[in-house]
Amino acid sequence: MKKAEAMKSMTKANLITEISEITGLSKADSTRALEGMLQSIQVELMKGNEVSITGFGAFGITQREAREGRNPRTGETLKIPAKKLPKFRAGKTLREAIA
């Protein structure tokens, strides 16, 4: 792989095209499959569940505690509320494939 290729970013449309080429599904079917997978992951994360795809990785939720921050423009102290954030941990197979 050339360095220029490594710096490219894959868009959702590119991913759908790749899925279509690899599986032989139409682009419409590939789109529905990808959308279904993404929606399923989102729904499970909203429920507080972890989604684990063996060999690929795991999607989960992490809790960020409330903290104090500063407005960089004014220097004013402000409170940053607690929030939940999605996280992804790559699986062993994926880590080894890109190493």
C-alpha cells in the first residue's frame, strides 16, 4: 500500500460500494445491511449494553464525570456537565491485521 493510499478516508458511500463488491449484494441491499448494523449498535448502546464483534472489537459506553473547565477566550471558570460517550476497543484480530 502506498503512503498516499494510507492517508485516504473511507466515506459511508465508499464503504457501501466495498460491501457490495465483496458480497455481491446490490448497493441498495448493502446500504440496508450497513444501516441496520449501525442502528442495531446504536440501540444497544442507548440501552447501556456493550456490542462485541468477535475478532473485530467491542463498542461500549464510558461515563465522563462532571468537571471544571475554563473558557480559553475569557479565562472564566465554567462547569462541564457529566456525560456518556461511546467508545471502541479493537479486537486482537483487527489489531494484528493493521500492525
